[in-house]
Amino acid sequence: MDALVQHRARPGLLAVLRGAQVRWHAAVSAAFFVSRALLDGAGVRVNFDIAWMFLADPDDLKNRLLETFYYFHAYPPGANLVTGAVLKLGGTHPAMLAHAVLELMGLVLVNSFFYLCRASGLSLATAACLSLVFSLAPSSIYFEHLWLYACPIAALLCFSAALFHRALERPSFGAWLGLFATCAVIGWIRNTFHLVWLGAVIGLAVLFTPRGERRRVLAAACGPALFLVALYSKNLAVFGTFGATTFGPANLTTVTVARLPEAERDTWMNEGKLSRFASTSVYAGPGAYLRFFPSSDDPRWPRSMNLLERSSVGAPNYNHWFFLEVNRTRRSDALVCMRERPLAYAATVGDNFSHFFDPSTKWHPQDDQPVSPHHQHRSVLGWYEKVYNAVFHQLPFPSFGLYAFLPLAVGWALYRARSLVRAERRDAVARGALLCFCVFQIAFVLAASALFTFGETVRYCYDVESMIWLLGALPFSALWSYVRVSRSR
């Protein structure tokens, strides 16, 4: 155990800058920028769509950012803050700044993935090749050219895994603070990664940290945890909901009430089992609820929460105050469905699980139509996407492809992690803990997407796709090393 708590001698700054791994990071970054320049030359353009449900009206973001940020309840407000900054700073060409932000996130993702590959024991050349191939996957390219939280969340989550390993291998208050701060930022952007998830990350950090160093871990976690709790507390005080969003029950409705046969749903409504909102789609704008309320205006709320539409983009205003009551009621409806029809709910969850490994580029309900957010990307790279999907998602098992080996890869990762942690050397424990961290993230995202949403598991998969690739590559690398050693004997 003494070897576990000994600190490694830290190299000087010049030695670090001259290190082989730093040079490889530079080479990977250069190759990434070259590939993006070629994609730009081929005609792939960023889709700066700002009409998403999780965004406020662009005029409000540009002219009343702080008020809009404070009174946004529908989804976590982080994406609105970033979008507002892009609209303010981008001048007459905000799409160019948005593209730069997305490319920066892509750069973070490819370098973080490269770090994870090296930290897991892959060679420099293998790690670099795998990272670049991942950055050239159609899903990486498409999401990196779409103003959506998918690319930033995938990048920050992969970056958090790198910080987790770094903090365990070379512990310091700053290293742990960086990890937990990154996780808190993720929670401000994406409601899937909520306070319970942050608590689990802190728990993993404490679990793999020597007893004498755990106070430092907990001390570093306090500030970021309070930062996320502050969002929840503000929403509780202002909107009566302790959470990052008020739309959680709407997501749960998609796997419960929305799956009911229409006749059965109407019967339950007449019997009083379900509320008056049960027959209205969760995707309907506030205009669909006018018949349930005396007026769309409420003086308690600012202008942005009273308007039925976001006029500058011609889209429904999902931050309307109607949804405070609607979604609170939907939670009760969803729980009734789960209690009355548990087998139907289980079947829906099973259906979600079966689609988790479909191509991440096929996430949008209207992907085959011109309204798809990837229509322009597909017009340039559609042929490449088809070839890629045929290889990765059809061979050797149709509908699953190479992802069919994930259970084996996860099992190998857990077995390998166990042996590494038992070695009780700091570097070995850090490597084993990293494998456990990746397994946890994959399991968490899979469970969240299957249990609480419907038809969105494919998009959720991209959040952890880099970790899936990592766990999938490690057994093959170990097998190849074994074969080489056996041949050399």
C-alpha cells in the first residue's frame, strides 16, 4: 500500500513540452485541423439552427440575456448562455463563431480520447490512429457541424474521464477541482447529467482514492456541487421544481402515457385516472393548452414566459408558464401508467435498449427528409455514411455490427480493472479506475436514455461513443500483444 500513496517525481515544464506524448497531441491536433479544412473545402457546412426546444427566442438571448437566462425553466440554461454569447459576439456572422466553438469542442474530444487511449495502455501510434478515425466517423462530423449540445457534451464527458485519470495518477486539489467543475458545467447544459450523477462521480473518486487523501477530494467537490445545487435551488425558489429542468415529466410521458392505445387513454381520462393534458402531445406548443387556461398572460412572469411563440424563429415557446403546471401534472400521469401497465413500460424500455447501437447519425425522426438537421451534411457525405454504417453497424451482426461485442468488452474491462486496482500502485489503480469510470458512464447513459425517454437512445449513445470505442479497442490490443509474444517464443 505504501507504493500507492507515494507521489511520482513530476517532470519540469520544458521536459513535459519536449515529451513524446505532447508532440503526438500536437500531431493529432494538426491532423484534426487538416481534416476539418478538407471537409470545409468539400462543402460540409455548420447548421446553426437556433429553433430547438431547449433554446429561448434569439432576440431575448441577444437583448435580454441575463433575464432570459434566469427565467428559463424548460431545460438547463447553459446552452442558452452560450448561444446568447455567440449571438452577441458573432455580430452579423454568428454562425462563423458557432462553427469555431464546435470545432474547439471537436479538438477537445479528439485530444481527450487520445489521452484516454494512452492512459489505458495503447501505444502512441495506435492511440493517435484510433482518435483520428473516431474524429472522422460520420457521427463526429455531423454533430460537430450542428448547433446542438451533442458535440460539446461528448467532448466535456470525455475530457472529464481524462481529468479523472489525471487526478488519480497525480493527485492535487486543482486536478480534482477541474474534474468536478467540468461535471458541474455538464449538468448546467444537459439535464441527463443531474445532481445524482455528479454524486456518483464524486463517489467513484472517493472509492479509488487512498483513505488519507479523501478529504482533499471532498473539499474540491464542494464548490462545483454547490454550483449545480445553486441552479436547482433557484428553480425551486422561482418555479417550484428542484431540478435543472421542468420538462423531466414530459420525457417520462414519452415512454408511458404516449405509448397507450388511444382508446385506453381516453377511457382512463374519462375515469379520472389521467389528467386533462394526457391526450396532448408533449411536443405540442403552448397554443395547444389555451383551452385549459383562462389566459396565456400571467403578470407574475416576464414577457418571455407569456408569449406563445418565439417570433424570431417562428417556433413554439416551450418556456411558457403553462408548462409549469402541465409538466407537474404529467409526472402523476406517467406514474399511473407505470403502476397500471408495468409490462408495457418494460417492453418500451426493451425496445429502447435494442436501438442504442443504431447509427448515431440516424437519430432525428425526419432524417430521410430535407428538414433533417443533417440534410446538407448528408448531401456531401451520404455515400461515406452508408459505407461506414455498413461496416460498423452491420458486420458481423446485422442491426448491431461491431457494437455486439460491447458486453464482452465491458466484461473484459471490469476484469482488467479488478486486477489493476489490486496491484496497489498509483498508476495501476488510476488505469483500473478509468476503466470503471467509462463503464459507469456507458451504463448510466444507456439506462437514462432507455428508462426515461423514447426513440432518443441513438443520440444519447454519442455522448459516450468515445468510451465505447476505447473499451472495444482494449481487448483487441491485448489479444494482439498476446499473439506477438507467443510468436516470439
